[in-house]
Amino acid sequence: MDTCIFCMVASGEMDARKVYEDELVIAFDDIAPQAPVHTLIIPKSHHIDLGDDVSPDLLNALFSAVPKVAKIKGVDTSGYRVIVNNGRDANQTVGHLHVHVIGGRSMSHGMVLFDGE
Ligand code: 5GP
Ligand code: ZN
């Protein structure tokens, strides 16, 4: 999948501000942050979305990385929102599974990020 930008981040072909890495996943800051903290966690292997042959081990690695990333970014006690845009109706724009970790400011009640913006 050499045309996939997140595969290129995972392989080091594309620069990214790396936050965390283990055997299965890598986390890096979003290029267009929507909050003071906006980090993406991706599998190193290419999966389009949650329905694309994602093993329990990989799911475990992805979501186990969330609190680690939150601690590294300093939002573990203030709180953060975790979002997976999965597929067309969710407006997934990059076809490589990724988990958004967003924080550093107060967010709206409910599912959207910010009220009135
Ligand atoms: P989606 O809308 O698919 O859930 O989120 C894709 C995210 O990837 C967006 O927040 C976008 O800003 C981010 N993004 C797209 N291209 C790049 C890139 O080349 N580098 C980084 N660090 N983030 C990217
Ligand atoms: Zn990929």
C-alpha cells in the first residue's frame, strides 16, 4: 500500500510528529489539529477501517495506546475525546484506520466537537 499516506507515515517515508510507537501501532500529531491536542493512532499494517480484518490483538493495541498517548500529551487527567470516523457517512477522509485523540480544551456535550463553530 505504498500510495497510502498513513502507511508512508508508518514506514517513515513521510514525516510526522511521532508521539508513541510500539510493535503494532504508531501515534503522531494530526497535520490539521482541531484542538490543542489532536493525535492520531494507526495500525502499522494497512486496514481501511474497523471492518477490514482487524484482529482482536490489533484492536487491543490501538485502544491500549489511547491512555498512553493521553498521558504523553498531558490530557490524561483533564480528559479527551476518542473518535473513529469509519466509512463514508462518518466522513472518513483517509482510508487507513485511525483513532483520533482530541483534548486540551473543553468540548461540547454530545458527539460533535465544539458548539457553534
Ligand atoms: P478522518 O477525517 O479520515 O477521520 O481523519 C483524517 C485526519 O488525518 C484528518 O484530521 C487530517 O487532518 C489528518 N491528516 C491527513 N493527512 C495527513 C498527513 O499527511 N499527516 C498527518 N499528520 N495528518 C494527516
Ligand atoms: Zn495504509
